[in-house]
Amino acid sequence: MLFIAQWDAFFWPLVATSSPDHTLVQVAIARNMEFERANFGRLFSSVTIASIVAIIPFLFLQRYYIRTIVNTGMR
């Protein structure tokens, strides 16, 4: 759950980092949008890459997540 809370953190990284090299994925994606128009190609590609980066470790470690859930239910 801590991972989800930190993943959703948006305001603090926006305030704390001044360099574009140190921004989080959420802040970088939000910077792709403008007030009156949005470049949807760039927006969708950045969201896809950010999702793939989060999904790949889950797929490799899925066995351990399932094992932990099953063992928790047996106690």
C-alpha cells in the first residue's frame, strides 16, 4: 500500500524538484498537457511507457505476490 500512496504523490514532487531531470513520471506526464489543447499522441505514449514500467516488475514477481496472498489466507 505504501507503493500506491507514493505513486499517487503528485504535489510534493512538483514543489520539491526544480530540475526537469529529477521529476517523477506523474509530473512529467502532467507537463505534456496544456490549458487549451493537448498533444494526445505524446500524452498517450508517455502514459503507456509509465504503465509498462510498473507492469513489468509485477509480471516477473507475480508468483511471489500470489504466494503471499495465499499464505496469508491460510493462517
